[in-house]
Amino acid sequence: MNSIINTDQIFKLLSEIPDPEIPVINIIELGILRDVKMEDGLCTVVITPTYSGCPAMKVIEDDIRIRLKEIGIENVKVELVYSPAWTTDWISDVAKEKLRAYGIAPPERTSIDKGVLMGKERHLKCPQCGSENVSMISQFGSTACKALYRCNDCKEPFDYFKCI
Amino acid sequence: MNLQEAKFQYLLRLGDSNLIIGHRLSEWCGAGPILEEDIALINIALDFVGNATALLTYAAEVEGKGRTEDDLAFLRGEREFRNLLMTEQPNGDYAATIARQFLYDVYTFYLYEALKSSKDETIAALAVKSHKEITYHLRHTTEWMYRLGNGTEESHERMQTALNDLWMFTNEFFDMDEVDALLIKEGVAADLEKIRTQWETRVKEVIAEATLQIPTTNFKQKGSREGKHSEHLGFLLAEMQSVHRSFPGAQW
């Protein structure tokens, strides 16, 4: 059975795996799944963490094994790589729109903020009402990849996906 | 000492320091002064523990004796740990935690910046990754240095006391021995004398901006390179390792 399954099909299958903490986007859209290789019956799946300590990585690895097992691939190696380092630039525009619709302000285009150390405010929009009149509550939010903001117009608090 | 032994020692120094300070920060879980700070410190702790996991995984691989990152974290005794003395100091009040973190964040900010160009590919890759995270850590602690230093009389006083108490552990950041000498020659490690200059400049700027004083103590504490720690590490390990020692190899 394995021989007739190619890597494109595996990519397609794995694209059904949602990020455990942000279930509206999948691990390909998020840029976590880097590569899939089939060699001598061994399926190698290469993933990279968003943040060093991202607790979702273990769950994602388990999900990958479960999905592959369902189609009869049991000889699986999940490889964790750190280079090139994950960046928010890898999140596609489609995925960013999904984040916004889900209530998370997506990261801006530029990767690491040059002004980040100077405490410079970013220009971002409230995902609920679109207002730019927002303020940061905390640099660190509900998960390692997010900061906590509030909208000064509609008064809703919201998560912002930090640029790295 | 050969290159492999030196690299193993170097990775333990980096990995252990991040593991221990990460564990210390995790002790604030559920006990932070405000909810946002509770969340911030735990996020930062997670970054450190995650980075330590990667560094210790690589250390075990370099050592080549079949140990894993868990063996290194949970089955070594106090004298085998190579973390900087600063990282094991107790949390104290919030000023003590922030001061410890700020002094260490400035250090790791420049250290990992330098390690991005290490000739060891794994160390360089991990440094690139970590440096992005450290940039956020340093911004957070710098803001709190200003807030506490320029806050009330009491917050100012407490922050100055914290700096005075911790200052004797800062010199050890820049201690170099044969491990560093060999690895600097091979282009693997960072020259800590250069980091010292950058560290001093940044720390002085922030301390001045926060209307605090650079401590005048000349007393310098060291020992972690040889596994000689303060009395606090043993208690920390007893807690951190208790589950693994009670239920060896337990998984969930």
C-alpha cells in the first residue's frame, strides 16, 4: 500500500492537521510542516517549532503519526529542525485572514520588529471592529506566540500574533 | 581536553543555565503579582526550558554515551550541573526576580547574538531561534527596571536592594577557561570579554535611566564551572527531579 502513496498525497493528508492552539489554521499554513520524504518505506516528516518551548509540538507530532497510521504508514520518523528558524513571514495571506476572522490580529509583514527593544508601538487593527485605536496590555499572551491587546473603541481585548 | 569534551561542557553551561532559570521562573506560576505578569513569566520560562531541551539533546548527542536530554536534566546531581550561579538564586520579591532576569537577559541577548555566527551549525541554528525570543524577554525586563526604579520610593528601594544583592554573581557570566579557549579558537564559542563590554554598556544605560545606582561591591562569587553552587541549587533540583526520581522513565 505504501508504494502507491506519494509525498504530495501525504502533504494533502497532513494539511488536515490543525494547530492545536489555533485550530482555524493548519500546520502547513502556519509554516510548521517543512518537508515530507519517502525512502525505502520510511516516511520522514520534518517540522519546526514556532517558539523553542512551544508545547504544541508534541501534540502535532502525535497527530502526524496518527494520520499516517490511518493510511497504513507506520514506519514514521518525525524530525524536529531549528534551521531555518521559523518566522511569521511564512504564514500565508489566506491564513492571516483566517486568523483575523477568528479574532486574532495577524502578524505584520516585516518579521522581527526593529523597534521592539525601544518599546515602539505597532500599528495594528482590532480584529473585531477594524479600529487602529488599540493599546497593548501585555507583551505576552495566552500562548508563547501571542501578545495581549485591547481595542480602545469597541473595548474588546484581543490576541496579536507577534512577529518573529 | 579534546574538542568533543569541550563542546559537551560548553553545551551543559548554556543548557543548564537556561533550564535552571526557566525552572525558577516557572515557580511564579499562579503566584504572579498580576495576571499579565504571571502569564509573561510562564511564557518566558517556557522559552528557556524549550531552548534548554534542544541544547541538552545536542549535548547528549555530542557526548555519545547514549544519554538523553531527560537523563541530563533529571538524573544528574548538584555538582554535575554547570548553570551560572545567578540562575539558581531564589525568586525573592518581584524586584529580585526582575533584577536577576534583566541582568541575565542582557547577557544572553549579546551572547546568543554572537553565537549566531558559531561554526557549529546546531549551536548557530539554536542561537538564531533563541535570539528572537530573548529580544522580547529583554524588552519586558527593561520596562520593569524602569517601572520599579522610577516608581514609588518603596519599589525603587527594593530594586536597588535586589541589584546590590545579585551583583556579586554577574562577574561569573564572563569567566573563561580552557573550554572557552579551545572553542573560541575553533570558532564555536563566543569571546566573553567582548560580551562583557556590551553587557556593561547596556546595563549601565538602563540602570541610569531607571534612576538606580550601579552597586559598588567588589565581591565576586564564582564556582559553577567546577560544579560548585550556592546552597539553593540542591533544593531546586530536589523539586525539579522528584517526579522522575520517584517514577523513573514515567511518561504521559
